[in-house]
Amino acid sequence: MLNTQINRTYTLSKLLPLHKPFVTGDYTTHSSSCAYSPAILRQPTTTKKSNATRTRSTSVGKIKAINIPFLNKTNVKGVITIQPTVSSAIAGVGIGGVVDGISDLLGMSFLLELVSNDLDPNGKQKTVKAYARYDALDFDINVYTYKCDFDVPEDFGEIGAILVENEYSKKMFFKKIVLNNDIIFTCESWVASKHDNPEKRIFFTDKSYLPSETPEGLKSLREKDMESLRGNGQGERKSSDRIYDYDVYNDLGDPDQSLSLARPVLGGNDHPYPRRCRTGRPMSTKDPLSETRTLLPFYVPSDEDFSEIKKANFGARALYSVLHAVVPALDAIITDKDKGFPLFRTIDMLYDEGVNVPPPDNGLKTILPRLVKGAVDTVDAVIQFETPETIDHDTFSWFRDEEFCRQMLAGLNPYSIQLVTEWPLMSKLDPQVYGPPESAITTEIVEQEIKGLMTLEQALAKKKLFMLDYNDLLLPYVNKTRELNGTTLYGSRTLMFLTPTGTLRPLAIELTRPPSDDKPQWKHVYTPTWDATGSWLWKMAKAHVLSHDSAYHQFVSHWLRTHCVMEPYIIATNRHLSQMHPIRRLLLPHFRYTMQINSLARLALINAGGIIESTFSPGKYSMQICSDAYDQQWRFDHESLPADLISRGMAFEDPNSPHGVKLTIEDYPYANDGLLLWDAIKQWVTSYVNHYYPKANLVESDVELTQWWDEIRTVGHGDKKDEPWWPQLKTQEDLIRIVSTIMWVGSGHHSAVNFGQYDFAGYFPNRPTMARTKMPNEDPTEEEWQSFINRPEDALLKCFPSQIQAIKVMSLLDVLSSHSPDEEYIGGYIEPAWAAEPTIKAAFEEFRVSLEKLEEIIDSRNVDPKLRNRSGAGLVPYQLLKPFSGPGVTGRGVPNSISI
């Protein structure tokens, strides 16, 4: 049987193998920084799938030790598969090779200890020990194999766990351990050297147990394993640690470098925020509330840092390369950081000719093949951008009003549009501080723009008016932002009308500047007009609104509502749901790589002076606005797709509709496709939960589950612990709703706001991240106004991001929109623990079939001429929620998790 686990082996030296799976010298207290070294980046990537990863044996061992007559013991053979690391392929034996070679020489690479499900007559664990010896390197599936033999007593009982002690001097990545009586331990985890951590690692079989069902022989191990992941909340974390603990976002600022880079702590009464993983670095000497920073990747628990062993971490490596190679190269050649684009032709040259830069790291072309053109080992390299799909289909799409509105339903940020339910529009901010609260968009303006189709009252009653409302969120930051160099800000409202064809038409944009010490409140309403001056003012007003929408998309719809809120779920799951807990095994695929990506974001994206602050209008206040949005808007019970749509008035409950809701705008591509995906996820979760929890009392009596949900609410999202809207967790339906929501956020929600970034924003006039200048009619001097009248195009180009800002964002979006060569798509393959249960395996196959049907439905919708928000001349088909994709920037594909 064991031969089926190894496709083809080549017998190497049994004493000192030529290539050993060592992780080279990482003695820092940070994550494996060697994964991002130039030597690593030079390694060629391959798209070949690893069978060890993709095709996993799924048998579960219920077979007791084999009874052989006349013998007291049975020989059980085991094979351990170890994933080679990137650095081991480069470094060979590496540091510590002599010591580790002796371990192989003595046949003592790992000490393994089988644990029975049963206790002995004295109530103690029954265990059997054996050493594993190096066997071979399997070239076909790229794993090292080790073998061991156990003499198991015939009364040992069913094997339920295995303890592992790593005799090497470096951590090793265990894929699986297979015994020849069909018992499998799916590990997929780093095992630290016993010299770094003397505690033995615990792995359980692929059979899942609720806490109350845990075999007696495994109960103490179940709790001990979770205790090892919680830590004691003390000390600085090391790269070999597997500790999951909480902290506030107190490491975005860098006051030690400059007081101008100090930032407020996010998390607590002043700035409510979700919690992140605790790293324990020393506190700043200049600001005792801030944690010190490092140039190396921030700590994440070792099982979250797959950078040494997974091509899927292509995303993290590419992101790191952009932040630490591309951006510095651009900074070096573009000395005038305020220089804009003098002509639209200059923008086009980014795609036609590219930008010459000094040759960056030689491995960069391998990691970023779409960006880096030409030979990178000569005098110059070229960073040349691919033409985004939206511009490739229609060069002037960004200029058109109908596309401006359509993208709110089928674009990058379909999460902001809302139904207008009250009139007049009013601000909730203090009028003593921010001026009169009434909107300047009047009934007369609306009815003039509707042009006699109906009255405003009728439009409200028939649910025909929609808006983007960034007024109250942004207005408190307008005056502060305007004190920063090279940017400006307004509060904004954008009003739209649903036409009889089912498409949206813009009616008005309102921009507001609050009172300041020397100026009263200023607000102005812009409408589509037929005169030249008004038409250019309208285009510039749209540019300001798009910069607001771009910021909200990146800070809130993307970062906050997916990356940021998921981290507490991941931490709590590891702290309170055992390896053998079925809900942990259901959720784990939706957590992979997220914490590592988040740590890179804190390192160089959302930090003080990072790409977000330097390229988005709110600048240094970007993350404070994000905190305000969390405080004012985020609710767990609104994060499922149907609840989100209902909360924005984009749908209402209707038990007679296919998804239990009826859309206010019938042709809403994101919602149309998303509801099908949501239903498929919920049905899969329903089958899964009902299998393991056939009775409601099993949910409420599950102590691990209760502690998990309690810690998510009271610690991970502790700043909102007293909110009345948190769902209870008492019944199967409660659990289904909670788990489905978490899975949706990590898969469908994230995909909808992430993988279209380059297609929609890679041509930045379509979605500028920065509006650098105020509107020409806001208190202009005679010279300013005359300049606008003479060359309005110049005014628009000056308003857009500068050259360095635009190129930084384009480089970033290219990477963020890319799928890894071995991306793990939702429904793509079955986890071993799922396949081990026939009922769960059947439910997963139904899930997979429903996703394949979804692909077909989306394709048919995209060619339906009646669906004008997704089918028409020059339109990019809406495919962001098609479950499967090839690698690269494809504009489709829903990974299981937030892996980039």
C-alpha cells in the first residue's frame, strides 16, 4: 500500500544525502527573511502541480494493530514526506550539515511516538516509539521520504495521534505521515528543531471529533496542542514559534525614525479596530505606545509563513519585490515627486514603451514577468505595463458617464452604492463644526435632471434613486488633509437615477469643504451639462469622487472588510479549535496565507510613509479613516452577501425569490453572481455542519466552539464586544450563518474587490487614487480661473496623481491582481479530512458541481444583450466571481483565501 504514496524514488546515499531539506540560517526573530533574498528570487518557478499537495490520500485509520498469531507485537511501517525548502535546493547541506548528517548516519532523523485512542488499565497513555531514517528524494512529487518501523502491541487499540521530535538543527516542513495500516496524519506544518523547541509536536489522524467525542487517550493531547499555540503573552516572537496571540495596530508608525512618522494606535476607545497577531517587539523609546519596526518581514506563526515551501507564496514574494525593488528603483529615477503627466500621450507611453530603470535584482523578472521587460542584467531594465482590459476594449470608457455609473454595479467597488430612502439628504455631523447639514442637491435639481420622467417623490417611492455617500466619513478630515502637501479632499455625495433600461445615469455630484478658521463652509453641486465649462467641471468633479471611491475601496471594502477583520478569526481558530475539530478543518483552507500577506501590508503598504499614504488623497490619515469606518459601519451580521445588500437597500427580503432576497436593481452583476456563489457556500456549510451537529444541543455544548466565538467577539473584535447585533451561537443555523459569512468574506468578497484592480484601475484616469488640486471654481484667483479656461485638460492632468504616484500604484495593482501558479480555488480540491468521511465527501462533490454550473451561468449572462450592465459594445465581461482561473492577471477566479 505504501508504494502508492511514492510515485518513483531514486535511492540516494543513506548516510549523507546530496540535498537535505534544511532551512538555511534564519537566526533572527522575524519571519523567514531568506525567502525574499536575491538568491531565492532567482530560482525559476514552475507551474507543475505537486501531487503531494493536490492529490492527497484520504483513508482514515480505523484499523487496530494487526493480530498475528504467536506474536505479541505487530510491525507497523511508516513513511514521512518532507517538503524541500527553497533554500535547501540552493544551499545543499547548509549550516549545521555535519550535525544533521550524523543524525542520518545513526538513523535518528526524527523520533516518532504513536498514541492510542485508548488508555491503559491504569489510565495512562499507550504509546510506541521509533526513530525515522532518511530514505530518498522523490523527484516526481518533489518530497523527501523518511521511513520508520513500529513494534505495536496487539492490544494497543486504534492509533489516534503521533508525536514528533525533530532531531535536525533546523525546522522541517512535514507534509504527511502514512502508516501501512491505512492510517494517515495530514500534517502540512513546520516542526521546529528540538534544540529550538523541546516540546514534541502533536499530529492527529484525519478523523474529526467534537470535543465531547474525543477518545480518552487523546483528550489531554487535544488540550495540550491548543495550549502550545496560545503562548503566555510574553516575550518577542521568533520565526520558529507557532504562537497565536492578539495585539493592537501599534506598529504602523515609526517614531524612532522621525516624529513625523508617528501614528495613533488603532484599537481601543479612541480608534476602534480589529486586533492583529502579537509580535512582541520592543516598544519605541520616543513613543511608549508604539512598537518598534524592522526592515524584515514581521513575525507570523510559522505555519502561516509558507514562503520557504509554497509556490502559492508567489504572491507574497512578488509583493515584497514590488515594495523593495520596483518602488525604490522608481524613486531613484523620478527625482521630481510632484511632477505630473503633461499629456495624456505621456500616460499611454507607460503601456507602449515603459519606463527605463536601473537593473533591479536579477530575480525580479522571474517574479514579475508582466512588469519587467528586456534583459535585467544589462545597463537598464524596462518596467512596461500591460494595457488594462477596460482600456483595451474601449479606449475612452473612462470618460463616459454611463461607465462611471456601471462600474458601481460591475466594477472594482460594488460595495458602496446604496438606495436613497430619505429626503432631503442630511449630514449627521455637528453643524457647529461642519456647517449646515442640508445637502445642496435640491428637489429642483433632481427633477430637472430626470427630465420629466417622474417627480422626486415618485422616484423615491419606486426605488429609482441611488447614491455614493462619502460626505460624513471624509468631511472631518478635509481641513487636516489640505494641510498636507500635494493633495486635497472634500466630502462628497453622488446621486444617480435608475433608467427604464435598467442602467444608472448620474444626476449630480456634491462636493463640500467644511468651515475653517478663515473660510465658511463651501459646497457646490455639479451636473452633466452641455456647455464646455460646465462639462469640464463635471469631469473634474467625477475625478474627485473617483479618488474618494478608490480610497474607500482600498481602505474599507478591501483592507478592512476582508484582510483586517479575518485576522482575529484566524487567531481565535488556532487558539480554541483543535486540529481534530471539524469546524477548524472546514475553515482552515479559507485562512491560508492571509496572516503573512497582512504582515507585509503592515510592513510597507499601510504603514506611515508607505504606498497607501503616499498615493491616496487622505495621506497620513488613511488608516484613521479606516478606523472610523470600522467604528461607524462595520457589523458582523451585515457581512454576509444577502445582509450586506439589504443593509444598503440594494435588496429586500422576499421568500419567493430564488435567494430569499429580491434585488432593487435587477441587473446588478456583482450581486447576481455573488448570490449564486453565496448559496453554494451556504449549502456546503449546511451539509457539513448538520453532519457533525445533528442536534442543536451539540452546538451549544461544544466548549471549543463556544470559547472560539466568545474570543472573536470579546477580544479579536473587542472594541465592538457590547454591540447587540452579534449573532448568538446556539443552534446549527447560527453556526451555519457564522461560518458561511467567514468563508464568504475570505473568498467571494475578497475576490470581487481584489482581482479586478489592474483591469479597472491600471489605467489610473479611470480610478485615480489621488486628487491633488481643488476644483477650479472653489475660491479661484483670476489667474487660476483663466488658466483653467485656457487649458482645462491641463487642470485635469494636474488633479490626477503624479508620475511616481501613478507608477507605484500601477506596479502594486498588477501584483495584487495576479493569481499564483498553484492558487487554491474554492471547490478546487478536497481536503483529506473531508474525503475521510463519505457524507462530507459527497457534499463537497455537490459543492464542486454547483461551482462548475456557476461558471456556465456567468458565461451565459455575459453574452445576454438584455443585461446592459454586463453586455454591450466595449464592455469588459463581469467575471470576477467565476470560481476558477489560470495564473496571472485574468480578471476572474475565487481563491479559497486571501492569499494576496
